[in-house]
Amino acid sequence: MSEAYLIALGSNRRHGVYGGPRGVVLAAMEELSALGTVRVRSAVIDSAPIGPARRIFANAVAVLESDLSPPALLRALKLLEREFGRRRGRAWGDRVLDLDIVLWSGGVWNARDLRIPHPGLVERAFVLDPATAIVPEWRDPDTGLSLRQLQARLTRPRPLLREPAWSGR
């Protein structure tokens, strides 16, 4: 039985064949079709580096329908990353390709090496912005909120903190 997955794609390093990060992400979107049927793709956006990464990232998301189980899909995504030249290194560093399972039509998956929904989903505009553009109604099974609601919470203006009135003492 086919499952639907929301896959996040990111790159901030050049590839010898595909060029800059945007080209890497577009090529990786094409390669996802080897793992199932890509139903919809977001636009590729630029986002600021996080952690020790120093280069601007290209990010996108895609909805993939696949017969693979979550662990089997994770293995296939990690193999695809290696085929694009990703090497093990420090977390949050520069990378040719990063692929993550963000959501799954089966709901929640909790294992040592895979958590769905992705633990960083609710705080990552570089995932929520493109995801909201293509599947705004999809829901985070942990919070019950739609991607549109999560994105609105992340981007809504925060009230200014007010200093307590001076008592004049």
C-alpha cells in the first residue's frame, strides 16, 4: 500500500555536475521519482544558514507517494545523499544534500534513528514556508495543527515586552 511522505530537501554546497545548491535541490527532486511518485513539488527558496553552516541554503519540499516503509525510505534517502556526495560530518554543517522525512500519512513514527513528524518541523520556516505553499492542510500529528497554522505561529508578530511602570519611589 502506498504511503504519502513530505520530504524536505536542502543544499548549501556546490556539486560538480548539478552546480550550485539550487541545481542540487532540483536534481534531487528528480531523483526522488526513483523511490515512488512525486505528486507535488514546492518552489526552491533561499534561506539563511543555521548552526555552524556558513553558506546560504536552497530549500524545497516534495510530496512523495511510495510503497517503502518509513525506515526503508530513510535508508533510500541516505543513500541518495551519499550518491550526491554527502559525507558524514558535524551536525548542522555545510552539505551537498540533506533529505529529511518531515511528515507521513501514517502519522507518528518513533524509533532511535527516525522520528516522524520531524522534531524540528514546528520551528523551521525553511520547511514550513514551501510546505504551506503546496500542502497547507496537512497536519502535524503531535500538535493537531495544519501546516498553515504552524507557519502562521512561526511568522506572526510578537508583542513588545513592556517595562513595568516606574513606581516613583
